[in-house]
Amino acid sequence: MTAERGQTSDEGSELDRIDKDLVHSSWSRAAELAATALAALTFLLFFLYDRAISGEVDFYLFRLTVLVVIVPMFLFMYSATYYDRAIRLASKGDARAISYLRRAHGLLAFGLILFALEPGLILSAIRLMDLALAAFVLWVVGIVFTVIIK
């Protein structure tokens, strides 16, 4: 790669190995997950808001649950934006594509970790504690497996 773009030979070879189809599918996945989070938010507000106001559902857990839907939704959108930028820069041979790709992966992973917490929070909010505990245990197991596999 050229020195004028500020690329070292390692960055150039890493840039050449970027699978643009995989990056594009990751962009699609991030956008779809943002839409899924929006659907989950709509569900929470439609079915649980009135119950939270009336005290039938734990109000503070409901608010935390809504927050845990909103944060991943934006993380997924930011991730899709970074994937898009990485695709555009990689097609131009710009080494910054690698940095954008890493950020996109990190945002997507963090969003998935938070979004996987959602079932346990919903179950806690509606006071199904045994099922909520099972969901939280599975969430922790998923994180442990992710760390071990990496």
C-alpha cells in the first residue's frame, strides 16, 4: 500500500484481507437488530407501561428495562454506521477502514450483550423471578462462553 495514505505494510495486508461481503452482512445484521430493539421497545411501552404506572409491574425495573432496550438500539445503529464507513473506506484502500471495522464490531458486541439481558429484566419486572433467574444465569453463561471462545 502507499505511504501517502499513512499505511504500514501490516495495515495494508490487513486491509486487503477485509471481507467486504462479511462487513456488508454485519452492517445488515446491525440494522436489523436496531429494528428488533425498536420492536421490543414498542412492545414494552404498549403492553407494560400502563401496568408499570398502576404498580402491577415494578416501576423501576420497567424503567431499567426500557433503558436496556434503548441503549443497544443506538449501539446497533452506531455499529451499522461504522460498518458503512468501513466499507466505503476499504473500497478506497484507506487504512482507517480497519479502525472503523473494529469499532463497529465492538459496538455490535456490546449491544448484543445488553440486548441479551432484556428477557431477564422483563421477567423480573413482571415478577416471574424463577424464570428471570434462569434468564440471568443463561446471560452470564453466554458471556462466559464468549470470553472463553475468544
